[in-house]
Amino acid sequence: MIGFWGLALPEMPHRFQVDGRTLYTWCAWDSLFIPEILRKTARVESTDPVTNEKISLVVEPEGVKELEPTDTVVSFLAPNRAFDADIIQSFCHFVHFFGSRASGDRWSSEHKGTLLLSVDQAHELGRLTNTRNFGEALARHLEGRPGERE
């Protein structure tokens, strides 16, 4: 696979369109926090893995602006273990969009250690993670100020 930090060239479940380019994200959560890092708006398309319902959203650096269906949720792993070197297998295979809480509950009941978040909660968790991982460099980037070492 050709990919880096959650973005990939080969087709994966979450289509991620930015500036007329189509990429894919390794998991649903990637599509929620990468727009802040890029300072770009992304159009995201995915499919509920239980119902095959189409899910679409527009994610701006500040948050999710469009969401269809509006009651979409995101599965996530409970933070009770470390992830190994194969992040796609140990994390991303558990992080999906679901068109409804009922669909997410059905899937989560079959995948021990998972929980459901609203899309806004998952986005906020991504924002907090970006801040923790990139700190001042991200703040300078978001303010449009060049840093000495970004």
C-alpha cells in the first residue's frame, strides 16, 4: 500500500477528496482529524459496513459541516491497550462510520472492546490528539505563521 499517516492512494473504505484530488483514509477517524492538519476542507464518502448505507460528510478544519445521514456514529476502540506496528490491523479495522446508532450497536456488539462516538465527539478527539501530537507546530500552522522546523 502507498500511504502515510492515515492517507492512502489505493482504494480503501473512506474516500477523501481535497482540492479536486481523491485519496482514501485508513479509518473513519482519519477523515475527521486530517483536514485540521491540512487546513483544507474534505468531502468524505463511506459506507456503513452493516447496512451498506452511503454516508457523506464535509469536514472543515474547524469541524463537520455537513453529515448525511445526520445520526451517523463512529466506532472506536476503548483505550485500554497499546496498538502494535500494524496500525491498520490493530486499530483501523475497528473504526468505521455507521448510518445509525442501531447499526453501530449491532456491529459493536460483535466486536469486543469497541464503543460508539458521535461524529462531533470523534472529531473533537481528533482535534485534541492533533494538539497533543503536534503542539506548537500545529498552532503556528493553523495561524498561518511559518515555523523554524515544521
